[in-house]
Amino acid sequence: MSPAPQSPRGDIGRRAAARRHQLSLSRQDVALRAGAAPGYIQYVEEQSATPGIGFLLRLADALETTVQELTGGTVDLPGGLGRAAREARMAELDEAECRELLGDHGVGRVALTGGDGPVVLPVNYQVLDGEVMFTTGDRSPLAAAAGTEIAFEADHIDDAFSKGWSVLLVGTVRAVEDESEALRLREAAYSGPWAGEGREHVMILTPRRTTGRRIIVADAPGDTR
């Protein structure tokens, strides 16, 4: 039996592996693009490697990103700092495309009306049977919004090519009052909230409207429409 693959340990390795998976590339694909051996790509992903700038430039080009992104130089900056691309256009997404982009879990934002007016909150989400689940504190603004209509948005920004997509769901959010059902849903989630413990209150958004848009850039990788 072959040994299980190691988890990426270095920051550059984690970012490189995540970007490679995002592009659905194998290590062999990246190695060919970067002019390197597949074994070295594996080493960079799995060890705390510090490659030279020449290789980092080739690796960033192979992964259709930038050295700054790979090394974490933009980690605390908002997405979308690049200039708008020439010949970019906006395309509406159908509901099936929106569901595919959301996947089964991730990080997004909920918009709701609080006591002091509109509130936008970042949340970890899980998609279950066409509904979106969040876990929150029992006294949070999201918990207080039970029975009201809210908006949920998730997006992806590709600074390297000045493109991205956004999906918006609108519908009523409800609290899961049955503790056994809440426990089942929490156990089905990919992970707990990034913000930490104390967020066991399960909320479910049933969308009545799902819309999305994508910025398409001529000649950018992945844009064929």
C-alpha cells in the first residue's frame, strides 16, 4: 500500500497546492508548465521550502497567478486591487451554474436588517439539499433574523486576470429548533465556523431566488464563452 500523501506544510506550498487544485491541474501539468520535475513540485507543496525567485516566477506563471499571491503578500488586502481588464464583459449565470460555483461549502456573506440598520456578516456555509446552512451564536444578529428574508452572497476574485464571479441567494432564514436535527446538520458540515467555538445555533436559508454574474476576460484561462 502506498503511503498517504502528506499535507502541505509551508505557506507557499499550501497556496500552490490550493491554486493547482482550483485549476484542476496535476503536479505533472504544473511541472511541465514551470519547466521543473514533478518531484520538485511535490517537494514545494509538502515541505517548508523556500524556492528562489526564478522558480517562483515560473511557478506563478504556471499557476496563472502572481508571486505576491503565492508568498502571501496580499493575504491581508481586499481582493480586486488590479486594474480592469481590456475587453472584459459581464455574463449572467443560470441557476445550475450558480449551484456549481457555490459547491458544497465555503465562506460567504449574509446581509440582513439589524437593530441599527443593514448588517453584512461573513459566514462559513454548507449547502445541503439545495438549502444553505450556517452556524452562529444564539444571540447573534443572524440568529435574531430567524423568520425574515435575508441575502447570501459568495464570490471569487482572480486578481491575476481581473476577473471573477458572484452568486446571490435571497430567501427566508429559519432556526433549527430540534436539537437532534441541529446536531445531525452540524455533523454533516465540512468544518466548524472559522471564528471559533460558541456558534452552535443552526440556521437554514431556503432560497427563493438564485442569481449570479461572471466577469469574462478575453483570452484569460478558463474563459471560453
